[in-house]
Amino acid sequence: MTRRPTARLFLAAAFAASAALALGPGRADAATAVLSKNGTLYEVFETTYGQLSPDWPTNDYSSTPILALRTTPPGGASTLELVAGTNYGYDSLGEQIEFDETTQTVFVVYTRLRGFFTDVHVAIRRDGQWAEGAFLPNPGLYVSLNAKLVVTRQTYQDFNDAGKAVTKSRSILSIVWWEESTSAQARYAAIFIEDGALQLSDIVAYDLNTLTSTAGPTDSTGLPQSSYMYPAVQRDLSSNGGIFVSFANLATHTQQVLRIGFPDDYTQPAPPSGTTSGGRTAVGRHTPIGRGYTESAIPWTIDLPFNVAVGTVVSPEGMPTYYWSSGSSFFYVRGDAASQPPVAIPLRPDFGADRALSVVRDMAERD
């Protein structure tokens, strides 16, 4: 029999965590800020209508929580905008930001509370306009948490309008998150910008357990929530626009690192029915190709309060290293020492969490 915390228990914990995780308008960190190559700083943060606009402070809606985007060009004044989809109130359950240099697109992924459920949403700002989308959850009572995202560029072969083979490139936004529903598992979805068009109509969310052909009942008995509910996504620099995904597979009770890419030659005939690569249809060209890379033990020694987030760095060889900051220390656990107690790095005024993360990331990437 599958035993794990119910979605309602996760929701109660999310409510408790939201107060502790609320972001003030001055905060900027790796999750909520991104710097473009020309020096423009983009920040996403929780605020209210009253703080966003001078026209709102005396309005009945002035205290309504929202998400805002602050854009600060080099040497210029900052501007503020409402993040699409948060205008009816936003419960602070986590937000992330990414930026695509080629298309000058800002992506904001956030988790939104809807009654007894939480959904993962994406808001996209391009050419001064906002668009938004959501991802279909699994059936039943569900809670989606801890979304992470990254943008990559892929070069591919296609035909132009004259039927001639040409080389093109596209941007791919990859998103992973944890979902508690009928099964407890990490999920993945991708959004494409190709031929100048933003593809929001054909977003498909995949269960990562299924993508690795290891679907089945999931059981978290004996595992702290913080040891398995933080999937991670990272660019695979050795690939053509691909990514690494690190996630806990509760069907196999292993931590898996998966390499995900997409077909890159549409001048070839579509593959036989039932295969997962190639193809010249919209479905085929947007179907992820998942390749198992490494497996290790789930880091069950990571036992943290719900409001302490766990990050992951994946080495080129596929070894995950988990990290977090708590109190006056920065902690990490290597994937090849998942049963060992976390290693603590003392923080000082001249050696803060950012520097600690830098040295841990450098150590992890040297594997």
C-alpha cells in the first residue's frame, strides 16, 4: 500500500511556509533575479497593488498581494509591471525568473493557490506584451510545488517554405516541479519559441517517472519531505540545447539524473509509430527524448522545515550535490555520500551564502 503525506497536508505546510518565504520588494537572489548580457536586471517579487502604483493606495484593492516585475537598465531608472495572472491575488508559494537573450523574453514561473489546490503557472513577457499558461495536473487532489526553470537554445534542421533544407534555432524553456496527487512525483514541461512564434497551445506535462519508464506506485515512507520534493533542472552544456534533470523517483526509491533533449532534424522521415524521437509534426518536434544518466540514493539525511528550500548542482558526470542555507551555516550533501550527515560551512559577514554557494558549485562541477 502506498503511504505518503496527503496533498492536504502539503497544502497546510505550504500555507505555513508562505509567510516565512514572502519576498519584500528589495530582495534579489538567484531564484528571483536575472541579469541580461547588456546589463539589464530583471527581478520578480511579491508586493501589493498599493505599492505597485501611486493610483492604488486609497483603493479597496490596494492591499491585494500580487507579483511584480522590476526592470532596471544599466544607468537607467527602474520600471514596475504587474506579472500576468497574479492580478486577482497571489499567495506567496514560490516564484522563479528566467530570461532568453535571443528573443528578449522574460519568463516567470510561480505557484498559485486555488482553494485546496496549487497550480504551476508561467507568465511570459515579450515585446512589451504578457502571455500566460498553466500545466495540466494529474487527476485527483493535487498540490504542485517547487518549480524550477531554465532556457536553452537548440539548432535544428528544417524545411523552408520553398521546401529547401535550412538550419534554424529555437529557444526552449524547460520547467520541472514536484506534484502530490494520485502519485507523488516530479513533472516536466517545455515551452518553445520557434520561427518567431511563442508556442503555448501545445504544452504537455510529463511525469518524469514515466519518461524514464519506471512508473508505478510511489512510497515516501521513512523519507523526510525535504529529501525528495525538490527536483532540479540545469543546462547540459555538452548537448544541443538539452538539460539535466535531477529528481527523486519514489517508484524505484532512487535519485535519478536524466538527460533530456529534443529532435533536431525534421528533414528526415517521421519515425515508426510508438517511438519517441524525430518526426516532422508539431507533436514529434516537441516530444522530449529522455535518457537515463545516473542513479544514486535519495538523500534521506536532508530533514528540513518546509520553508527551507533545497537546491541542486549536477556535475558534467551526472553527480548531484544538494545545498541549502539555514541560520549561520551553509550546508551541502553530495549524491555519492547521500547517507552521510550534511557538511556545514560557517557563514561570516565577509563570507555569506552567495560565496558559500559559489565554492560548493565549483567543488561539485569539478567531478
